[in-house]
Amino acid sequence: MATNKPKLRVGLIGTGFMGKTHVFGFAAAQRVFDLPFEIELHSVADRTDELAAEAARLLGFARASGDWRSLVADPEIDVIDITAPNAFHKEMALAAIAAGKHVYCEKPLAPLPADAREMAEAAAASGVRTQVGFNYLCNPMLALARDMIAGGELGEIRSYRGIHAEDYMVDAAAPFTFRHDPAGGGALADLGSHALATAEFLLGPIVRVMGDAVTVIDSRPDGKGGRRAVEVDDVSRAFLRFASGATGSIEASWIATGRKMQHDFEVYGSKGALLFSQERFNELHFYSSADPAGRQGFRRIEAGPDHAPYGLFCVAPGHQLGFNDLKAIEIARYVEAIAGMHPEPFGFSAGLRIQELVSAVAKSALQASWIDVGR
Amino acid sequence: MATNKPKLRVGLIGTGFMGKTHVFGFAAAQRVFDLPFEIELHSVADRTDELAAEAARLLGFARASGDWRSLVADPEIDVIDITAPNAFHKEMALAAIAAGKHVYCEKPLAPLPADAREMAEAAAASGVRTQVGFNYLCNPMLALARDMIAGGELGEIRSYRGIHAEDYMVDAAAPFTFRHDPAGGGALADLGSHALATAEFLLGPIVRVMGDAVTVIDSRPDGKGGRRAVEVDDVSRAFLRFASGATGSIEASWIATGRKMQHDFEVYGSKGALLFSQERFNELHFYSSADPAGRQGFRRIEAGPDHAPYGLFCVAPGHQLGFNDLKAIEIARYVEAIAGMHPEPFGFSAGLRIQELVSAVAKSALQASWIDVGR
Amino acid sequence: MATNKPKLRVGLIGTGFMGKTHVFGFAAAQRVFDLPFEIELHSVADRTDELAAEAARLLGFARASGDWRSLVADPEIDVIDITAPNAFHKEMALAAIAAGKHVYCEKPLAPLPADAREMAEAAAASGVRTQVGFNYLCNPMLALARDMIAGGELGEIRSYRGIHAEDYMVDAAAPFTFRHDPAGGGALADLGSHALATAEFLLGPIVRVMGDAVTVIDSRPDGKGGRRAVEVDDVSRAFLRFASGATGSIEASWIATGRKMQHDFEVYGSKGALLFSQERFNELHFYSSADPAGRQGFRRIEAGPDHAPYGLFCVAPGHQLGFNDLKAIEIARYVEAIAGMHPEPFGFSAGLRIQELVSAVAKSALQASWIDVGR
Amino acid sequence: MATNKPKLRVGLIGTGFMGKTHVFGFAAAQRVFDLPFEIELHSVADRTDELAAEAARLLGFARASGDWRSLVADPEIDVIDITAPNAFHKEMALAAIAAGKHVYCEKPLAPLPADAREMAEAAAASGVRTQVGFNYLCNPMLALARDMIAGGELGEIRSYRGIHAEDYMVDAAAPFTFRHDPAGGGALADLGSHALATAEFLLGPIVRVMGDAVTVIDSRPDGKGGRRAVEVDDVSRAFLRFASGATGSIEASWIATGRKMQHDFEVYGSKGALLFSQERFNELHFYSSADPAGRQGFRRIEAGPDHAPYGLFCVAPGHQLGFNDLKAIEIARYVEAIAGMHPEPFGFSAGLRIQELVSAVAKSALQASWIDVGR
């Protein structure tokens, strides 16, 4: 596509499912949005030259390398996009920042908060634009919810309940993976991070937490015929205090049989309430006490062109965005931030914040005491 | 109605909304069930002779009295039914038990656990049959849920989430009432008690709790032109540990704008899950991992004759029971227990248990520590 | 219950499920409403003296008879309540009317419109108060819907879709019954009658219909080891024209696998819409174009005290009425009409109207042409 | 993206919303599917050279032209994609077919069946691959529904109800457009065509129809300050007979206030049933009579990798496809058909069929008689 726009050349590290999703997202963002840059899929890195070359062919990158450092060193590349395993995030991101690249990193920023902090501080010091992938927040209905809350449509916010539950770890025969690693694994880190991010997105800063963490399946197949002890949580819960004075709770589970995507919340204010379920994420349910007596009820608002940027995807309401569309919005917002059109929507400092909250909940559960998380 | 059945003569104390509801319930229980007794509405007591006489006329009692003690003393009366204000429950129940009457008492058994304990012990010592009104538990769909759990249809139960939220205290201009009394008031006592009762009904004994209690509206009109400080909770939450090893949470709120009857639960087992909402209490949603791949999903089971005692109310499925029908079931089960057909479904010891759980959650919230509630 | 109210003495003919339901309904109506009469269950008739005596004992009637004519002849009886098989409705009702009794008759008034007409004309000539049991119409949410439509909350009504589908005849092994009788049987008569009644209740008179009628299971066990040909419809549909200018459709099916009580409607006006399902009959969903842009959606209104007479059953919203409560409302409205408090809510002329509509749809289906049904 | 795949060079005519959607779809299909061709956006035509050049720049085409005939004449182009106004479809398609191009044409194939027939016959004679855009049919949940029906999971199919209702014409002040053109306009043509397509997709050929068509808003602003009479339908309905013996109905409305995308169906078989709503198009609700007594109910199946090609978009269930993803599937299936991997999923003959059905329903409504539509 020939345009007069400046180019934004992307170097992708990692070519698994998330790498593919990012590539889709860049392509979709470019087609759907009038971005300030022309995206160029410049280079891709994988573990070997051969794997990288194959990925380049499949994903549409011009160049390939078996060494991610060559991408970081390439002066042509503007953005390093990290979808490699979590354990590599820190090293890659720090190198990229040091090379003056913008860095887009899949969640979690790093398994350990100390590492995440180092990354966030490096990013802040360098001035590059960073992004961590929290795509649920990119749903127009979440923006609507936040705007309604901020605009006072619910009155004073009093209580909140957030959940992120799935069932992909319900089977005790599912093997031990990096997600079970004591350093940064568990349902709270994997899914509770989303629940915490949504809570702060909607209601603002959390200042105190009381956690509860439970390991239900205490060993898993180690891939060598034996079983390996699992120390991370399968279910976690937290009580929350917000800076605004509101209180609430979140729950995370990856053993919630039957649940595929229960990223849900309920917000209760003095004059209204909102209900949301990611299971039907093109809807937001709104109750307003201002409705006349006998006519009050939760109103099912369907996503439509009134809820930007839905209208860029589809001119008519009710047609529905898909999960991959949320990724496109995430990337578009990041690209706009690189151009300075608005602040980073979810930069490394935001990613750090989530890691700190996760860590605080886990620590609180261990200590059985409230922990301050104010910032 | 002439029958050969022995009579069960009821003396009702209190003629407010709950008194009326109980009378409906006795009448409906008698018509719907083949009870072991013929119910006789024998006497009613209210604060004055005049009020009692008027209530007798309206509600269909043969006799009336301005002194509840005369009912307790009347040798013709078999059951004392207490729907007077909570503060009187203890005195009335102890007198009735001492007189050898069966006692049916609206919830809460008593605002303070110590009083509830005294009542439960007196009942146990005397051998009379007692009942506390927890009518949500009388829903055939809750019996179905319990049976499915007990029968292993969900596999090993892992986690639980219970809620009881309404919005009748959302308005800060709503006056201070007995429900705000520091001794026994609050959302946890009023609504959380139901959430706790349902949790134990389904999953068995809770052994530990960690509570969270929040006062949102800290003063209310005192009825004299001023405002009175409110110390009780508007929203409470608890983490739960069950004797079975399952963990869970409950939440209670009476300021959940838009919610009229959110007595909901979710139960997750190793092989299945159940979802329930009192907002649609003739339904139970069941997910079974045993369903074939690609055909799995939450199944909306509608109440019908397969779910006793629904069939006594209606021969066809899907026609739906109403709230008052649950009260009729509650009373029928109690009358059957008086006849020795089965144990007390929810006697004073059960009522005490709920008060203890409520008290433990409140204390835990105050102390910010886990509290044992094993029995 | 001793009152100063005049008595209304009921003579019930027929003691099957519907007879029992009526007795529940009279008892509940008396308790819930402040009726203008004191209801007395005076006499009951069944096929033999023995059956009647047993029914009297179980249902609470003072007297019993094996001959329904003795009830009609009894000067003490004010209301004859007919729950006998459809084939007897005409003879019984005409005799009761001739004897000056008020007559309450289960639906259908009579299988054949000509008979229904004779009954309606006799009732009109005599001046007695009559009622045909169309209890879905007694739901407060249907009254709400009608009021909203009449009050212009939806603007000009443009289109309507009504359904009544169940699945009790889905099994081809279910035996031939009176419901399959060519004279008056079929899904349209049994269930479509409800769909038609609701359509006119909400939108006013239908003036033209085009029908479609299908026999799916063309023979059923005859109870003697063979099969008997079925001529009546299992599924029927109709296009509708209303006097108001609105158009619509209804469908009736008794072979709708999985449907237990799909008595549903959708009404679309120029400014709003309503959705209703009897499967969740304590809810009405309302869309208003007057809601602000980006905040529009179907609003789930839950039944509550704002929707009379719900408040007589329960003081709090969201607790829900049951099917039997609708019967109590039906009876209360009839008893009030007998006292002259308001016109008959659904008298024999209304029952005739439904039979005429049913008949017109069936005839239209047979002729494959539109039929006028204006009145 | 460099591949060894043969190229498929696309020439797009028309650059409005649908043109943009097609370009998104080609790009997404290429990224998500392993297509047999490499798609090349070769040329785009618009009304003027300038418009075309601008579209080429925005949409990523290499060449542009103000004359669509130059694309048809270009030997490099393999596929002509027509998203121009309906009135031009015939001329463009016939020219493209004559030039040996594959032709992808937005619905409707042509406003008038005679024109559609000429196009289908030309396509059949030439052997090129054609496609008409019926993207609702590309939903994996519709494929699931069809497979379940075909596989006998519902038993013998007895009845069907289909709807396509939206509200974009509800405002009488909305201007007269080509959609109101007496030659091919109306709700039935625009939306009923989808309802009819889905009906045949699921249940096989329709053989007879009885129609009902209503004009509600009989004039609309003509854009010159006056109003122009509207002759086309705002609401249409039809009774259906299927070759299989099943019967059913469809309804189409573009004035269904509050409905944004009610493309719904219900299918009832002798052993099961399916419910679907495009408002939640990642779900299919399945009732099976084979479930145990007391455990039966409609099961909410969420789209996931078990339902191809969902897994190509997302590896986890419950994440949900969006409307634009359905377009990608539509295009992928067409590209595969061009490569001979399977028959045309919805070629011109299928497009003609829908136009014939639409025309038959309209004619039937006018004649008030059943019309044969067997093929």
C-alpha cells in the first residue's frame, strides 16, 4: 500500500500463537484505522535462522534472523515487538530500550515485579514508547463503561466485583508448564492480572488488598512420566479498596469448569449500575435509577458506531467485534501513542503496576493480612 | 375441610407482612401437600386486643389476644409461630419451648449469637420441633443442585461463589431502622445470612472465614429531623473454606443498585458446574464435561415435575413457582418434621449456625484475620 | 374466616387437575385480595357420589354430589365453576345460566364456535357474570405491556409476533386423546388460542387472518393396540391484520421439543418495543427510542409492587409470582366483576371471540385464503 | 509476503463500505487461512480516475481506473469483485464472465430474478467460479447447526422459524433510497433474503411459500423537499414448506425498533432443537431429548476450536469471532473453490435461488396464494 505516511518498521521476536496474533493485529489496525504511520513488517526473529525464515514467509516479513539481537541492533527497525516466552521479556526489552527502540511486549511484562520495575524504569528514562498487551481493555464497551462512570452516570461508585475465570487447567492430567512456575505463574498472574487491570481501568487506583490463594491441583505431570509439585494458585480472590473510597473484590480461576472467558464485572453506584461479561463482550448492561418507576431495569446496550472505534470496523450496530478486533484496537492505540497523538494507553509502567498488584495479592494471601498498594 | 387427620393448631404472634405471608403459607401448604396434620389457625396475638381481633378477622384465626403469653399458655395450641420483631424472638421462643410448644420463628433466630444459642439449646433440651424461615433453600432447584453435587455429577467440588444483593438501602435518605441496629443489623446479617445458608446447604460445613465489611452510608435520618450514625455494614464479603476442602466466597449488599433479588451462586467441580440466580429461580444451569466435544455448554434446566415437590403445584414443567410457593414448601417440610416424617429441615440449631457464621465473618472483618467456624 | 362480607357460594363441577387448581385459586384469591365477597366452597360434583364425596373431603367442600345438575338446581349456589371435559361445557353452562348462576368455565368455552356462540348469547341475555380461564392475561407484566402500548410509550404499533409453543405432544407414541378430536382439538385450539388472546389483549381487535395448519404426527395409539388417524394440527401459524392497522403473526405448536412454556411476544412500535417470554414471566423487556444515543437497549423490567397486583402477593420487587398466583388473580378479577366493581375481564363473549378466531385461522388454512374476523 | 503459491489477482469495482469490507476480508482470509493462492490486490475501479486512485492508495491496490471495463479487459486479473450499486451488478458480471473472470458479487445478485437468472446461466455456461456474499452462512455455529441437523442429532426436523429484523428504516423521516426502489427493494429483498438463505442452508430446499408483505411507511423524503411514495414492504412474512416435509416460517422487518441484528432461528426436531440469534452469534443453544430426565435443557454451546474454522482465528474457545471475521471465512471459502478444493459455497445459482424465493414470497403476498418454488 503506497502512502505518504512515514513508515513504522516492526521487528517481531517470537512466532508462536501470540506472534501470529500480533501480525494479524498490525495488518488489521492498518486497514481499519487511519494510522499516523505506514506499518512495515520489517524483520522477524526466531530460535534459528530456518524457523525465522519460515515465519517470515508465512507472516509476511521481509527479513528473518535466528538471533533476536540482530533485530535490536538493526537501525532500520522502529519497534521491537516481543512475543517470546515470559522469561526472556526482560532481557529483550532492556536491550531494545537501550537501542532506542519502542517496545511492545506481551503480558506479563515480567514474571517478577522487580524485573518489571527495571523494565519500566528503563523505558521511562529512555523516553521510548512502550506497550503491554491488555486487550480486554480495548473493547469499546469498556471505554463506554469507564466514560459512564467518570461522567457520573452511576453516581458515586460504591462497590465492584470482577472475575476472570476459565477452565483450561481443570484437568489434573494437564502437564506442568511455565504457567505453573513458582516464579510468576498461577491463575492470579495469568488471569487475575486481567481482572485487576479492568478494575483499575474502570474505578481508578486500588490502594489496599486482602488476598486469598488456593492450590487445588497440587501436582501435575512433569513430562518425564512423573508428577511435579505445583505451588501456584488455581483460584485466587481479593478484597479491594480503591482510592475513590469504593470497595470491591476480584476472583481469578483457571479451573472454572465450563467457563471459557468469564471476564466479568459488576459496578454499583449510588444512581446506577453496570454489568458486563466478556462472554458477550459486545454488550453492556446499564441500570439507571433515573428511569421512571415501574420502567427501571438493566438495559442491554449493544455495541455500535456510537461507541468508538466500533464504527471503523462496521457501519451498523449489533454486528459485533471479535477478539482479534480488540487486538487491532490495542495496536492502533499504541501506534498513535508512538506518533504522540495521546499518552501510552498501557505502557510498561502500567504493566509494572499490574505485576505489583498481582504480587501484593499473592503476598497478602500468604500473610493473611491487608497490604497497601497505593501509588 | 373435614379430614380424619389430627389437628395442628397454630398460634401466630405478629401480624405484619411476615405474619400474613405465614398464613398464606399454611393455607397453601395444606392445599398443595398431603400433610400429616390438618392445620388449624387457632389464635393470633398482636400488641393490643383490638389489633389482634382485626388480624384474626382478616387472616382467618378463630381467636385473638393482645397478649402473646396467653397463646403460649393455651394448652390447645401446638405450634407458636413468631413473626414479631427480632428483638422479641428470644423471649417468645423460650417461653413457648418451656410450655412444650413447637416453635416456628422468622429469621434471624436472634440478633446476637449468644441469644440464638440459648434458644437452640432450650429447643434441643426440650425435644420440640423448631424451624427458622430460610425459604430460598426450599426451592426445588436448590434441592436439585444439592442432589447433583452430593451425587457426584459435578465431580469433586473445587470452588464456590455466592451472592445476595438487593438495593433497598441504596438511598441515603432511607431512615435508620432496626436493620441498622449495631446489635445484629447490617447487610451481612440480613442478606449475607442467606448467602451463607445456601453455601452450607450445597457444599456442607464451612470451617474458616475471612471477612470484609464496609459501611458506605454512615448516617441515616433518625426520624426526628436529625441523622443517626450507622455502624453496620452495607456491603460485606467473605472468603470461605469448607470442610470438604472446597474454597469459595460470599458477598452481601443491600445497596446494589438495580438488584432486587440477586441470590446467586456458582459451583465449580472437577467434572461440571452449576449456575443459579434467584432472579430466575425456576432455572438451574448445568455444565457437564461428560457432554461430547463441541456440544458442551451450560444447560438451562427448567423446574418441572421431575423436581419434587414442583409437581404438587403444577403438573406441567416450565409453569414456574412463585416466591410464596417457596414459603408453602418451607411450612410443609416443617409440619412433616413435627409428625416425625423426617428431621427438622432448618431448626433452631441451623438458625444458630447461621448467626454464628454471620458473627464470625463480622468479627473476622474487624480483626482482619481468618476465624475458625468448624463445628 | 369470619367476615361481614356477603358470601359467594361456589359449586364446582369436575375435580381433575383444573378443579384442584381452581380451588387453590379461590383460596389464594381470598387470602391475597380484599375481595367483595367471602368465598364459600359449597358443593362439588363428580361422576359418582363416591368420587364427589372424596373430592369434597380433599378439596374442602361442604357438600358433594354425583349429579352436576343438583348443583345447578341448588338455590344456595351463586357460581357454577365448570372444569369438566370440554364436551360437557355447553350443556352445563346453559343449564347454569338458565338457573341464574354466574358461570366460570375453563377454556375452551366449547370446542365448536357455534356452541360457544350459543353459550355467550345465553349469558348475555341472562345478565349473569361469566368467565373463561385465560390466566396468562392475568400476569401483571401483561397488564403493564398493555398499559404501555395504550399509553403511547411505544408510539404507533407496527408489528407483532406471538408464539405459544410447548412439547407435550412431541412423542408419536403419546396416545390419542380428546385434544386430538377433530371437533375442536389441535395445537391451534389448545395453545394458539392463548397466542390469539394475548395478541388481542395487547393490540386490540384482529380483523383478518391467513392461516397455516400442519399435522405432523398423523396417527397416534388408540389405546386398543392400534393407531388412530390424527386430523388436527400439531403446528399452526397465522398472519394477522389488526383494526389499528398493525400487522403480525402467531404460531402455535405442541411439538416444539424443549419448549415447556414458550408463550412469547414481541411488539414493535414507532418509538419503542416490548419483548416478553412466559419462560421468564416476571420480566418485560422494553426498548425506548427516547433513551439517549449510545445508551439505548432492551431494559429488563422485573415485576414488583409498581405493577399491581404484584404488591398484594409480595412487598418487595423481584421475588416473583408463580403460575398459581396468576390463577388467583384471574379469580379475584372475576369475583370483583360479579360484585360489579368492573366489567367481566374475560367473559363468555371473550371466550367466544377466541373460538371464532381459532376457527377462522383453521378455515383460512384449509382454504388458503384470508378471512375477515372483524367484529 | 513472498510465497510459492500462485497468485490470485483481484480487481475490485466499487469502493464504498462494502468494497472496504471486501478488502479487509481478502487481507484477513490471507492471514488466517492457508489459502491455495496468494491474493494480490491488483486493481480498483471507481467512477472517476481520481476517486479510483485515492481508493487504490487507501485500500492498497497497485493500479486504479475510472472505467470498470478496463479491469474486465485486463488479462492479468483473475477475479472481478463487484461491490458497485445493485443496478450495475448484471452488466458488470456478464462482462466479467464473458472475459473469463471469476466473479464475486455482493448480494443481491440482481434486483430482478430474470436478471439474476441470466447471470447464473452465463456463469454456469462459462465455468467460472462465482460467489454471492451471504456471510451469515459462514458462521461456524451455522455450520455446526447444519451438521447437527444433517447428522440426525435433532431427529426428524419438524418445524422452523426464521427472522431477520433490524430497525434502520424505522424513522419515517429517513429518505427514499435505492432500497425503496420498486424494482427489487424492500425489507424482504434486503433482509428476508438472509432469512430465506439460512432456512435453506439448514433444512434444504423450500418447495412452497405463502407470503405476507406490508408497507408501513408509505412515503419517504425524496431529497427534493417533497415525499415520494414507497411501494416496497417494510415487513414481510412467509409460511414455508420444505422438500423434507418440514414446515416453517420466516419474517423480515427493517422497522423492528431496537433490533440491530435479529437474524435468528429456531429448529425443532423429533429428538432435539436448536436456537440461534445473530445478536449472540458465537453461541448455539441445543436441546437434546437424550439428556437424562430432570437434566434436560437448552445448552449454550460457545464457539471454539471444535467448530472449524474458529481455531484458525483463535486457539481458545469463548473468545469470539466478529462480523468481519465471517467475511474472511466467506472469502477463504470462495478462494478455495476457485482452486477446485470444493464446490462453490454460494455461487450465482445460489444467489439466483434466493432472488427467486424472494420474488415468490412477494408474488404470493400479492396474490394471497401459495406458490411453488421447488427446483
